[in-house]
Amino acid sequence: MNICINNGERSYLRKSLIQLVCTCFFITANIAQCAQKPASGSSRIDPNIMAKLRDLKPLPKIHFSWNLEDNLLNEYGSSLLYELARIMHSLNVRGEWCTEKQIDNCVYTCARINKTKPAIPCSIGVNYSPWHRKFGKDLPPTDRGPTYYAEIDFFAERIMKVKEWVDNANKKYGTDVKIGALLLANERLTEKEGDEAWNEGMRQALDAIHLKAESILPDVRIQWHCRGVLKLGGTRWGKTPYFTGKEIKSPLSTAFFRVPEQELMREQYRRTYTLAKELGIEEVTIGVALAAGYQRGLETENNWTDDWDYDLIYSYLLGFELNHPWFARYPEIYAPYEHTKIITFFPSPFYHKTPAWGKHFIAYVRGATGVKHLEDLGFDK
């Protein structure tokens, strides 16, 4: 696949990327929002939603997510936390600022699930955004001053602490809950066209984090988000600028952030998988935005909203398509989804700015598990 950008298109694509900000998996502004204002726990969830969650079957594939908000992670014995762990096979925290209490609660809850001997064990997903914490904000990726090493050291310190807390909780409860994935999102370092030194410095910095992660969590899946192909605007497609393509190999990723635009999402996956094959990679992870995403406007097609209560049938159909093996048999019509082992959710489950997330999640899971019923969620077509 030719993803080169000629000089005549460069200005347009640069503008499109600025408008897009990140049609990948994470949005930088939400990092601060998650830290400043956590959502309330299960006590604030509609009892009807909770009842429907209890009736859901577990998803056929592991689903990780952006970190759950603090009030939910802090709620020991939460019925909502239990149902999310049971259905998704994971609970997800923020590596930079999660607490020992939150890790203890996640291990305890996953252990409760795993004692029932599910087909897919529950594990913990750890989100982290490297090069956003200590590295100088105005420094180029070639800089190797003190903040470069401070960034790597802080990352190592936090991941080792999370690992220690998981180990301690497992000893406390006599369990063996695993860290299932380290979910990394770089939006700080971006590729610069025609600048080999800049791009090599960026590659080295990203690989330094990857190698450090492997040394601390040698048996844990390392998933970088924002590594794939996206629609830049109009008829133009291109590689996301958050990796060079020369980094240590790991699964690519694509963002299904326009759930009602089914064919666009399929084409984005197909193009990302084509790029993956060119790089010698066989796996593509999908990020899904339920009840949120990029809406089209008069001036741009990249208007992000955390609150988008689109028609429920699209969440249902997406759950069906991504989780049922039949669709992968027809990649020219749908996409080669057999190359997707995990799926991730952004925004996080029951994010306080996404009020319709719960009912869209229920629709998605019913689609994934073959339950043809949406009337109780207000869909009567």
C-alpha cells in the first residue's frame, strides 16, 4: 500500500491532522479529565442497567479499556466492577496514578471471576502514556538530557510498583490474577517528514519504553495505540504520525470512532492490516468508541464528542461483526477480523461524560453474543 504524501498534499494533510488531533485510540485532554473528575461508582448506575448487565453473557474476545474512573476502582465489592470484569474479562487502571487500594480491588474482583473457571480468565489492563510525564514539553525527540532519562525512570518506577501491588494482592488472596496487557499511547512524539535524525530519535525513545516494559513485564502483551492508518479527510488516507514504522514490532491498532459509518471503519481496518503486513506484523487491535466518537460537521468531519447517543442498532451490529467469526470469512466485504485478538474501549466504561455508554455496551454485548433483543433499551424498529 502506498501511503506516501507528495508535496502538493502536504499542507492539506497537515491541517487535517491538526483537526483530527487523534483519530487513534486516546484523546490527550481526557487524560487530565480522568484524573480531575472521576465518575461515581455503581450506586449511581440505573438499576435497570445493572439488571441487564447481570443477564449478559461474557464477550467472546478479551476487551480492555481506557482506565476506569477512581470512584469505581475505589469501591470495594462493587457489583458494577464485578459485572464489567465478568463480561469483558478485564479491569483497567492508569499506570501513572493508580493506587495500591485500586490494584487490590481489581485483583480481588478478578479472582472472584476466575474462581468460577471462565473460558477466558479475567486480567488487569494497565494504561500508560509515555513521554507525557517528565520529558520536556518543548524538547525534540533527539534530546537526551535529564528529562529524557527521568521519563524512562518514572515509567519503570510506576510499572514496577503496579507489578509489586498485583503480586502482593495475589499473595493476600491466594490467587494468580495476571496483568493481561500494558496499553501504551504516545501522542507527544510525532514523525517529521524528511527529517531522518528527528524520526530516528523518536524511534529510539519509543523503543526505550518498549524495552523497559519488556524487562519488567516479560510475559505481558505490550500494545501501542495510535499505530495504524486513518482517514485524513476527503479521499485521503495516511499513516498515523505517532510511530515511524521501524520500531520494535507489536500489533498495529485502528480506532472505530465513527461507529455508525460501518464501511468507513471496515476500510480503515483493511488499510491498517495491509500496512501491518508490509511491516511484518500479523495482528491489528481495534479501539471502539461506544456512545461517543467523531461526528461530521459543516467545517470538518472530525468533531469529537463524549456524548453521542447514536442509533443503538449500530452498537449491536458492531458487536456482532467484531466478535463473530463468520464476518472474517469475507474480508473483501467486511474485514479480516481474525487478525484481532483483543478489542479496547474508549471512553472508559461508564465514563461520567458519556451517559449513554451503558445501554450501548449492552447492545454491543448482545450483538456479540447473539441475543436479538433491543426493545427494552428503547429500540423498537
